[in-house]
Amino acid sequence: MSTYLVTGGAGFIGSHLVKLLHGQGHHVVVVDNLRQGHREAVPSGIELVAADLADRAALDAVFARHKFDALFHFAALSLVGESMREPLRYCRENLGNAMNLAEAAVAGNCLRFVLSSTAALFNPPQDGSAIAADALPDPQNAYGDSKLLIERALSWADQAHGLRFAALRYFNAAGCDADGALGEDHDPETHLIPLTIDATLGRRPPLSVFGTDYPTRDGTAIRDYIHVDDLAAAHLAVLEPLERGSCRYNLGTGRGTTVQEIIDSVQRVSGRPVPVVAAPRRAGDPAVLVASSERFQKDTGWTPRWGELDDLVATAWHWREKHPGGYAG
């Protein structure tokens, strides 16, 4: 049995990893300031430290109580649009908090650091091809740049202190825990699938489709949706190559899904029409954003288990249908 620290472990993706680790018998400690996370998302028996990563004393206390085999860092500001309005805040909080965590980890002799990074590091290819793991980062927003700054700083920490890190750059996390215990509950909600479901359930106005004239198969933008359970499994799988040294990988399904195909899937799963309205393209939205996870699959043997779009959407539908108020409900 290993002992792991998960920051942001009460949030969407982090809570799914916590459940996976806990289910495998590992000892897990969660640090989350609960601004976006939910106590109800943390399984009973898991130590939850309600603290901000800016609080170095709180972090040092956690590392003093436990000897961690590795840490998984999810906690961050993550809204692209907001990052363009508040770029200094994003760079200060995301980089500063990650460095606080890294320094505390080095002091606590936890020298394995798995970073939840992002596809926002990249400027998508004009030809719509999948972005490979060795593609050069070129962030187009402050959120993506803040994650790239973290990766660069961790490279120096590796060189100076032997802090090995794995940066997992994933694209569109989607779906919910297959058992129905965990779900997606953001405020505000910005992800397409829960927005589509809530519009279908009449909990919000009709879904705005931003751009219907892209050079794609149906005119709507293409994104790479990967099930959150597959992402959780990937965070555990990366510990093997991390033993050989620091590494960076892209995580996705390798295929794209259009906005219209998401709408069609929600209609099939729910048996209800999705109310939609066409809206102009949003500035900065690329036509296609798809990941190649070929190198990660080769190095770890990991493959996405959730291959069918309707199966993925069904997990999200069932959770949101049964939890109209999210975790609070």
C-alpha cells in the first residue's frame, strides 16, 4: 500500500482519482480549499485538509504527518476566459501555489510530482491534426501559460532537487463516475456536456452553439472528449514511466467529436430534444483540438476504456438527472 497526496481532490477529476486510489487500498490525503471542490466528493475515511496551497505552514504540517510516495496536483484556477481578464491572478496563483507545493514536497522528501496540465499549452495545428506529445507549446491564453510556467519551474526543481515530475496535458474531461457516486458540479459550469444536459432538463436556457460555420463535417467545432475515469487511470499509470525520469504526455482519445455530435448523443441518451440557439464564434476558439496519446499508450499500456460517445454521455446524464442541485442537493 502506498500513501498519496491529492491536491484538488474534492474537485471533478481529482475526486475520481481519489476514489480509484482508495478503492485499490492506498492511503490518500486530500488538500482542497473547497472553493470549487465539494466535501461530499471525498469518500468517507479519507483525510481532507481544507487549506489553500498558498498556506505554506498548512502544507508543511501535512508533509510532517505523512510520508508520501507521490503527489497529484489538480488544484488550480482553470477558466480560459477568466484567465484573459485576470492574467496576473492566474499566473500568480497557479504558479505560486504549485511552487509552494513543490518546495514543501522537496522538504518532505516526496520526490514524485504528477501535474494536471492542459491542452491549452498548444496553439492547434491549422490542418486539424492531432497534437503529439512532442509538439512545441505555444499558449494562446494566460491559463495555458500558467501551466507551462509550472512545467518549466518543475524542470528546474528536478535538476536542482531530484523532484521528478510528470505533466499530463489532457483535453476535454467528460462523463462521470460509472457507479454514480461522483459527478461534475462546477459554479459556474462551462463544460459542454453538462451545459447540454441542463438545457435538456430545462434547468438553464437553450444551449448556445458558438459557431456553426467551421470547416468541419457539420460546421461545429471539434474537441477530444475523454472520460474522467480514464483520466484517473492515466494518473496512476504514469507513475511507472515517472520512475525512469520526468516526462510529459498528452491524453485524449485521438479522435474528435463535434458540438453537434454531443447534442445528438444527449438526445439519444435522454430521449428528449435539446433546445439550442446558434451564436457567433467565440474569439480564439479553434475549429479542431484533438490529442494524440500514442506515446503515453506505448509507454504505459494505458488505453481509454470509454470508447463509445453515448456510453460516456450516459454517465453524465444519469448523475445530473439524479442530482439537480449537484452535491448540495
